[in-house]
Amino acid sequence: MSKSKKIAFAGLLAAHAASLQAAGFAEDSKAKVTLRNYYFDRNYINQTPQSAAREWAQGFIVNFNSGFTEGVVGFGLDAQAMMGLRLDSSPDRVGTGLLPFSASTKEPAKDYSELGLTAKVKVSKTELQYGTVSTFLPIAFASPTRLLPQTFRGTYLRSQEITDLSLHAGWLDRINLRDSTDYQKMRVSAPNGRFNGAAESDAFYFLGGDYTWSKSLTLKYYYAQLEDIYDKNYLGFVDTRELGPGRLTSDFRFYDSKDNGSAKAGKVDNRNTALMLTYQLGVHRLGAGYMQLTGDTAMPYLFGTEPLVITEGTLSSEFLNPKERSWQVKYDYDFVGLGVPGLKGMLRYVSGDNIDLPKLGGDKLKESEKDMELSYVVQSGTFKDVAFRVRHAWYRNDFGPGATQRDDNELRVNIDYTLALW
């Protein structure tokens, strides 16, 4: 064989090998688009600087997830493109988290968009992501509760090499808020003046995992550090077992937080202990929970994220003020029991007391929230998989007039549709 033919043949072999390696990248790729229509109406009660936060917007979320190239080490790439369009808003009604607005004029944006890219590497059952990442962990839960989801920038490692053990570790340096198009330094959430909310950090570290002890019991432990602001340890378990004709789920969560390094956001000293018991009998679910905060401060969590405590899902407050004690009852019903599959309802009442806010009324303060939710997913026909969700909340407290959380009646309406592109 001539030298030129050998070179050509070698080139063909290299190209063929590359195509084989890339086969998994393309063949295992998936893409979907979510259309989200969101109406948010928080109507404040009594005298407040702003009478309401009320906006209506349309969102588009396109997610592309590649497969991995073939071989011992697989490479892939994910992409997330998002756009939000204003349907209704005004400068006197901004602040819903649906749309960005000018800090000086309060004028809401007509539209906004962003693109996130994530490089990923996989070896066996371990995957490393770098770029735009989302974590849904007790110590950092990326908020999906507005028009567009909140994301981070950083490195995220997940591993399931050990049977029944799911490990998570990472380093994040920036956060992209739900109503923003750029990455910002990270801060601690500080409603009601709990901490210095202007203090910024360049690094958030986390490590932990979930261990399936048995079919009924899962154990969880996580550690997180927002550099120079706070440290946090989380310990929890979820136990689900048959009890009588139904099933009882016990959900225990414990957070221990303290200030870190130079404590730029001020003192952090908090323990949060909570237990939620839920009994399911057929289409009925009845839950009761109790949460108690001890220490000198509120429980810290990343600004822009959702605190994964047992009051998750409440609309106006998270019940995490200093020394707060809260209890709740929650009832869920699946209307399939009445012959209407896809229709579900929820009622909840949460009451908190013993709140210590010296600058907002003193100690022994109280707050409460009543929630009602109805959701429906179309089961068949032209509009199959279109999801409707209506939530209403009534929130009241006896805090001073400068409180972040104020008495309100709130309504949220979502219409979501997700379509697989391939």
C-alpha cells in the first residue's frame, strides 16, 4: 500500500472511531420545551409602601441533554435556553419574582432571556458537571417556583458507585436568580432584617449524600459552607411503612447553623428541628408537623433559593424567624377517587409563635398562613399533559410596619405544558 493510501486509510479509521465514540452523545440525547404561563397576585392588607405585587408573564424553557461519548470516560454537553415575556405589569406592582425591573424607575422588563451551558464527564456511575448547574438538596435547593428556574454557576459531582448510597459534592461561585439574566455573588436570605443581606460571598461548598438503609428508611446527611458567612450541617431521615390499612411517612429534618470565617452577614447561631408525619389512606393524605428554632438567630439559607424545611410550599413565609415554633396540618386529596384522574387538591394551615424580632415588635410575635391548592393535568385528547395549578394563601402576622413579610392575600395561577422535541 502506498504512503498516501496508508494516510487516507488511517484517516478513515480515525473518523470511524470518532463517530463510534460520538454515537452515544447523539443517540442518547434528549430535548424538551416547557411553556409556562404564570399569574402572580399578592395583595397586601392594611397600610404598606406598596399595595400589591401583581404580574402576568409567559415563559419558555428549552432543555437539551446530550448522551455521553462511548468509552471508559464519557463526555457530554447540556444546554438550557430560557425566555420570559411580560404580559401585564407596572412599576407600582413589581417584585413578584416573575420579571426583572429597574432599581431606579421600577419599570419592569418587556422580556428577558438567558442561555446556560453545562459540560459533563461520566466515569462508571460518577458524573461531574461544570458550568450552569442546578442542585436540589436540603442545603441548596434551586428554586423552580417562578416563571424561570434559578440556577448556579460552578462544579457539581454526583456518584452512585456504592450500592444504595447517592453522594453529592460541589463548589458554586455564582447564582442566577429567578428574575435575572446574569450571575451574581451569593448572599444569605435576610427577610425581616435577620442578617446583613448585602454581604456577599464568592464560594459555596457542599458535601453529603442519601443512604437507603432499607426499603422503608432513607438516611441523609449534608454539610454546606457559604464562605465567610455561615456553616450548616443537615441530618434527616424519611421512613415510610405500612400501618393498619394505610401508610405512614415520618420525615425528620435537623439543621445546625453557625457563622463562618469573618461572619460578614453577622452572627449566625441556629438549630432547626422538625418532624412531619403523614398518613395516607387510599386517595386521602393527612399530615401534621412541628418545627422549632433555637439559638440566637434565624436559620440561614442562600438568597434566591428555597429552604427545604417542612413548611416548604407555603407562599408568603417560610416560618424561619428567630426562636420560632410552628405547627401545621395538611390534607391532600386525589380526585381519582371520584372518577376524575389528574385532579388533586390540598389544604394547609401553619401557625408560628414565640418569634423574636426586637426591631419589629419585640418577642412572642406570631404569624399564620392558610393555603389552598387545586391542580389538574389533562389526561387525553388534543391538550393531553397540559397542567393547570391554582394556589391561594391568606397570611397574617403581628410584626411591626417595617417587616418584609406583611399581611396579604395571595393568588398564583400556572399553566404548564412540556413537549418532548426528541
